[in-house]
Amino acid sequence: MAEAGRTIERVSAERAGKGPRRVLALFVVAVLVYAIDLVSKLLVVARLEGHGDGSVQVIGDWLRLTAIRNSGAAFSMGEAYTIVFTVIAAGVIVVIARLARKLHSLPWAIALGLLLGGALGNLTDRIFRSPGVFRGAVVDFIAPKGYAVFNLADSAIVCGGILIVLLSFRGLDPDGTRHRDEKAEDKTEDEGDEKAGEKAGSAGE
């Protein structure tokens, strides 16, 4: 019993130590994503907007950099609902901040950091760019052939979402526990109890 108690205390201490480091990792990823997205948009506005056709070929016609202003969601969808998407982005940031308090998983920290950085990047555009506060148009510029124009914040949001789906399929929770493993352990314990009961019954006979 004493050994089990020490093991539980050691695991709890390790989890407590990982928490602040995982939160730090989340914010480092978010800051990097936000900074890269912000710098890329500033360069696009300065170098492409108002210069010629506002477009540069990167890989022939397959990939171009084209400066556009998008008042909708990611990949230019829902342009009539700018304020709605602004509220959603703010809500996502609040949810991530709440999840950070119980974060003990590095993969989840990376995924949430990608989401947070991307959401902050596009929210900054909606607050500070024309035509007005909370109605601003996001700067998009990555234009693959036959696909919607997007930006690096959109890419980070999509990558973070995909990573969260993969982590959920693997059964890994933000707090570092594996809910599938817990279910399997419970099932194993139940089977062990049943076998013990059967043996006790056989011995009684």
C-alpha cells in the first residue's frame, strides 16, 4: 500500500510539472504562428496590393501569390457573415484558454497552439483592417490552381484541427490520459473479478 501511495504521488508530481511546460509550449506555438502570419500579411499588402495585377507566380500556374481581401471565413467562405465569424474566432480563443488550465499533453499543446495562433491572426485582421472594427477583411494570398485563396492562419487552423481529430481517434485527452486505455483496464479488472468469483465458487463446491 505504501509503495502504491508513493507511485501515485510520483505520477501526480510528474503531471503537475508537465502542466506549465505544456502551457508554455502552447503559447510558443501560438506566438510563432501569429508572428509568421502577421509578417506574411504585411509583406503581401506592401509588395503585392496596388502593384500591377497584385499577383506573383511561384510554381507556374499551379501556385500563385495573389493579394485579396476576404470578409468571410477560411478559404473565402461565407463572406456575408463577417461579424459572426469574428465572434466565433473570439469564442475559440476563450475555449482554448480554458483548456490550457488542464493541459498535460504535448501533442495537444501543439494542436491548440496552431488553432490559437491562426484564430488570433485572422481576428487581428477583422479588428484592425478596413472597412471597420469586427468587420475587417482578412488578407488572403496563397492561391493554388483550382482551389480557394487562403493564408497561413487558415493553414494553421486546418492543421490544428486535423491533429486534434487524430489525437481523439487515438484516445489521447488534453490532460494526457488515454480514455480508451482506461476503458480497457476497467474491462480487464471486471474480467479478473469474474474469474476470481468463478474460482471461489469452484473452491466452495
